[in-house]
Amino acid sequence: MWVGGYIRALEFNLVLAPAVDRSYTFQGHGDTYVKERLPNIEVQTKSASSALSAYNYTDTKQSISINVHQACAIKHEDLAQLLSRGDMKAAMTSKMGYALGRAIDVNLGGLVASYSQTVGSLGVELTYDNLIRGVQYLEDAGYDMSSGVTWFFSPASKGGIMKMDTFTHGSYVGEAAAVAAHTKATIGNFQGAPVKVSNLLNSPASGQHDNWLIHKESAALVMAQSVKTSTERIALDLADVVVQDQVYGYSEIDRYSETPGNITATDEGGVWLKGV
């Protein structure tokens, strides 16, 4: 007797793509998207009988290449569908959307190691001092931790920070948050920014993970084509083919620091948190 339904493969939470900048809207054409940078202007002291100096700022641009084309494809024969209790073709098609979304999160997670601001050591649990130093990096640059900033930890790194009273003791987080930490293993916020766990952060080696503290404007995703489904009937094979594909570009985003007159773009809005 065949029982209805399927034992579906586990799916990880896809949390990276929603947390980056999605404002680079695809215009229907073009393989490189460019946004100009704008610096702060220097202030001069005006002396009597002397002219001001007119500054000429040579601004740079941020480019994102639309160069990732990914697809999933399945072939489903009529005989298999005829003898199958359920609709396996529909079930497999639904899995394609997860696979393509997962691929985006994996690529975004690969950006973490490109950020110049780092704390911690790979293979070693993050410390409270590491986390506070990460916060300082963003606040030194002028970012507000409660506006557009997100922590991303691997499950192992989350396990390490759960050992800190700072995240689990009622004296620090309040009784309700402390109960949630102990009974549900959840961490809501730290230093004003939400804490999220991702199984898709890059692992350079066994026992190592790239964790991330990121302001959303410090990484961007441009969807040139969201998931599109194509179907084809192959008569000689007595089979249906289903294909889903997507086209996009993604990049670290660098910007000028707050210093007036500065036109050297940096990645001050992100921190590579090295851990387990």
C-alpha cells in the first residue's frame, strides 16, 4: 500500500537575499548596471580679498554585472506519471523554486570574505569582544545598528554565542527573551539589529564558517529575470520536460565614507565575522 504524499527533502531558510539591497531595478536590457557615487563636500574658510578654491571631484561608479544564469530541468515520462500514486511532476517542479533561491543565497554568502573589516578567527568561536568590535566598525562609519543592519550566523556560531549570558540571561535581555533563548533557542536582536541563522553561509573548511554583519546597502542583488518556467513535450520519448531558470547579478557595494571630500570608496558597511 502506497501512502499519499511525499517525504520531502529538508529546505534551509533563505534569509540572505531579502537582507541586501534590491533597489537596482532591471530596466529590461543591459548586462552591466552602474550607479554613481556622491561624496560629501569640503567646507572652506573664506578670507577677505581672496577667492575660494573650486574643487573638482572625480567621482567613481559602482558596477554590477548581470552574468549569472542558472537553471533546473526535469524530464518526466508518461509511464512514470501513469503508475505513480501522486503528481510527482508537480512536486518536483515546486522543488525547483527552492533550488534556484538557494543558489542565490549561496552566491551572496560567498561575498562575506571579500569585506576588509574582519573580527575573530576561522575555526574559533566568536567572543563578545569580537561582536562589539564588529558593531564599532559600522558605528564608526556612521551606520545605525537599528536601521537596515542584520547579523547572520552559522548554526555552530549561533551555538557559541548562546553560551554567553549577554544573549540568554534575563538581566541582559529581559525575562521573555531569556525564556525564548532557553526553550526555543532563539535570539531576537543584538545591539539593535536582528539576528538570523543561515545554513548557507560559506564554509572555507571543516569547522569553519564565514559569518556576516551587514547593512543592506553594502551588498546588492539585481534580478534581471525572476524564476521563469518553460515546458516542452517530447513526443518520441512520451515525456514532458520542465525547465526553470533565472538571471541575475550581485556584488559587494562600496561607498564613500562620511569625510568631506573623500572619493575613495570602501566597504565600511559590512564585517566578516570569522567563526565556526
